[in-house]
Amino acid sequence: MEGRSTDRRHEILRALVEEHIRTGEPVSSRAILEATDLGVSSATIRNELAALEREGYCVQPHTSAGRIPTAKAYRYYVDHVSPTRLGGSTRQRIARFFSSVQLELGRLLKATTELLSEITHYPSVAVGPGPVGERVKAVHLVQIGAKSVLLVAVTESGRVVQELCRLDRSITPSELEEAERILARATVGLDFGQATSVEIPLAELAPEVRETVSVAREALTRAARGTAEIYVGGTRQMATVWDNLATVHRVLEVLEREATLLDILARAPGTTIQLADELDMDEGLDLAVVSSSFEAGSSEGRVGVIGPMRMDYRRVISAVESVSRELGERIGS
């Protein structure tokens, strides 16, 4: 956006985007005039809109219609917009949720997506932090069969990690109890990265116990390298968010592809806003993602909202940042 009327065009573009977000209809020069305090004529507004159209910021569906913003306009808008302050009742609802909820990490993240979706009225996503860096609080070995054991590790953040261990020889309950005691003594209090590399003296152990401890430690290593868990909430609202059923199906496909979601949300710390044409999405897909990171010990997760480009960015940014901040404090407490 260039030229001496940059400030005026900025205001016109802001009004154009916000009016289109509010109404979903092409925006007229009169509507922009009423939404701004520029002190110019409708003719001047029309001239500026024509210039913005030439620069690729808006299009006019019909000769007699108003204009609608392009992806370029939304990009400019979100780069310059400031989040609005959430209403008092919404802030209290978020605070009450995180002060009262008592759930293990996976269920907490799922409940958080539902909360964020209810607040914003858009589908939401949470990516849990990987277990590396989280401190091991407890380790248990549960006998499933004569030669199979379930490793259950609990971290101080409330994450529960489970891995099935296959053994070459049968193990008795007393031998399993001894293996659990040895494994717990060596790993509890360490973070996952340390727990997978700690030296455990195995030579003096009975063969069945030695094998169980060794296999269980390998299971801990697999868990430490595991992919972060993804939680999605609010998909039932999609039919009201997007008018086009074909778009709903395309967005659902995105939400169902974990690798795609991880790629979308694997961004630098802080808050980011991404549009579909920046995400290597299907051409023409009406999609925008607002996400923010949260800390969980030495690891990091992310929460975000997925909606159309015509979303209320100012409120969504504020909601996402507020929820991510409270979530990080809740996990860290």
C-alpha cells in the first residue's frame, strides 16, 4: 500500500474488512464513510477503493455492488490489528474453568478445545507438548498376560503415557513388582530425556526381571519420542461457520490429517495468524488459523482456532491468547 494517502487507505481497508466480517456482504463506499471518521466525500472513498482494487486488496463482484476484501487485504489487516478486550463474563468464565478443572493433561487439553470453541464459535485445536522435558512422577508395570506388560508412566504435569511391552519369557507378579521398583527408583524425579538414558545395573538381576526392566526402559524411550497429541473441539459448529458444504468437507479433511495440523501449528513461540494461501492448502480454501503457544515445563504446546478468513480476528486473538496463558499457568502450577 503506497502513496501519500496511505493512512487514509489504511482506515478504508480496515473498515472494509471489518464491515465484511460483520455482514458477509460487499461493502459500499457509504458504509465505509459511516464506519470511519475521515471527513471526506463518498467520491473520495470510491477513488481510494478503486486504487485498493488495482493493488489487489479488494474486488468488486458486480459493477453496481460494493467491494469485498481479498486474502491480501486480510493479511494486511491481521498484521496491523490489535486484539480487543474480552468481556468481563468471558474473562471470568475462562478463569473459573482453569481454577476449578481437575483433569489429567489429555482430558484437560480436550476440554480446553471445547471451551475455546464455545467462546469463539469456531472449531479449535490443541497440540499437547511432547513428553521430553517433563519430569517423571510415577512408573507402574501392569501385567496383561504371562509375557506382556503395560508400562504406565505419569508426569508431574499430569500426562499419562502407556506403552505395551512384549517379553520373551513369562514373569510372575513378584518378579514384576521387583522390576517396577527398580525402574521407578532409577527414573522417578528425572525428566523423560534423562530417564531413557539413565544407567540401571542389570547384571545381578534374575533373567525375567532383567528382561522386563530393559524392555520397559525401551518403552520409555519410544514414549519420549512419541508424536505430540492433537485434540479438536467444536467441529459440530462448522456448518454454521462456513456456508458452503464443500468447504466444510475440505476443512474437515484438514482437521482429520494429524500431520497437516501439526505442520500448521508448529510455529515460533507466541501468537501467529495464518491464511490458507500461506499454508500450502487447497487453492481457494476459505481458511484462517489463529494460534498461540503455551509452556508446559520445559516443553511447549499450542492452542488455536480454525475458521474462515471472515472471522472476528480481534476477539479471536484475545480469546486464544487468554486461554493459552491460563492453560500454561494451570499446567505449570
